[in-house]
Amino acid sequence: MICFVVGGGSPVRHAPKSQPTGDNFAKELAADVAQNGTIKRLVMDRGFGFLSGEDGKEYFFHRSSVEGSFEGLQEGQKVSFDVEASAPKGPRASRVRVA
């Protein structure tokens, strides 16, 4: 903690800016790291799918997060992707691209 005395009065304290810790740090770090995986299931008529990451987790992705053609994807295809930092319903992939 940093303490300043202003104009002879009482000290004014300022806490240093916090750094991400725990879950927040892990989520922010994961968002910056590209991962590899395989398309597990596609729901073409609804525009979304699921993929299995090399980390063993299953990730949801929406057609809007695909770089290139969603219609050109196939189950079993290898992809790389980023992980969204804050997905309320579970792990979500972004920037999905064919590997």
C-alpha cells in the first residue's frame, strides 16, 4: 500500500492496481493461447457445433466464430481455436480455423 500525506492533513492511501489472480488469471491467460482440437459434432441447420480440445475439454462454437466457411467444416476435422475468457454456459471457442 502507498501512503501520501496531503497538505499537512491526514494520510491518503492508494492501493496498487490489482493483478489478475486465481480463476481470472487462468481465464485471461487461456484467452491468449491458441489451442488445437477436433470437431466433434456439427449442428448445421442451427449454426453451431462442439469440438474436443487437446486438453480433454469440450468447447461450444457458433458459426460467427469460424474463420472461413462454417458450411465447409466436417466432423473429425482438425482445427485450432482460442478460448473465450468469460463464457457463462461453459467453455466456448472463438476464432475457429482449420488447422
